[in-house]
Amino acid sequence: MKLHFDHALVARLLSHAQAASEHSPTYDQLVDPAFFKAGVSSRHPTGADVDRTKIPAGLMLVGDHGVYLMSNGYPGFSDAEGQANLVAYAVEADPRTCPDDWYDVKRASFGGDDGAEFLSADTIRKALEATAGNRLWIDVTPARISCPYLASPQKARSGQPDGGSGKAKSE
């Protein structure tokens, strides 16, 4: 299911993530030994076991009360009302504007469980470039996440898709 996001807001979230020197982990990153502090070998790591400087910049695609993107930059990017994290809701799954439909869209796209998936800064940057002048879209199913991208001129000449017709699987 294609979910659509405010292009300018997603660009702001990405800028925040890229400017941060530390990043918050997703659950998958929390349990990945590659992100542990030196000397940590816990089978049940906590946030205190993670070296936030090892987490790469990017956005988290979150499915809980709606579906939204948020910066993984630490500390969080406060919104105008002082909430801890500014988020870009998917137009189709925003509980503020779609009070009757957001839950069904969240389940159909993200699945029944709540969670967060990491999308690298490079993936988001390419998706923003491919959707310039329009809303950013991300194709989300419970089993797969894909974003639009523009093929490089060299790939386009070698028969690869171009003009945003290709997709890149998230990292």
C-alpha cells in the first residue's frame, strides 16, 4: 500500500537526523552487537548498552497510533507544541485527520503489531529526490517496505529503470 508523506516535513526530519551526532536505535538495532558499547556482550541488552554514535542517521517508519516517519536523531526533534518528537504522519493513516480509517490503514500496511523500522538517510534522500515536487511515498506491506528512487544516468543507459520507476528495498 502506498503511503504518502509531506515532502518538506520529511526533508526537515532527515536534516535533523543527519545533523545529530547520536541516534536512537530501533529494536533491531538495540539487539545488534554491532551497535553495543565496547565490552558489552549482554544477551538482553538495554538502551544503556548501545553506543548511540554507532547508529547511522536515518528515519524510523513507525506503526502504532497511525503510521508515521520520525528522525532517529538524539535528542529528539521537538514539535511546535513541545512534544518530544516531531513526526510526519502518512496522509492515509493519520489519526488526527482520519479518525475512522487510520487503524485499518495501519493494519493493512504495517501489520497488526506495533513497531519501528529503520530507513537509512541515503534511502530517504533518494526517495525525496525521486518525488521532488510531489508528496513522498513509501510502499508499505507487513512483509516489505520500498521507496522510489531515480536511476543514475549510467544505469539508465544500461537498461535499468529510470524516472523514478524503480524501487529500492529499505535497509
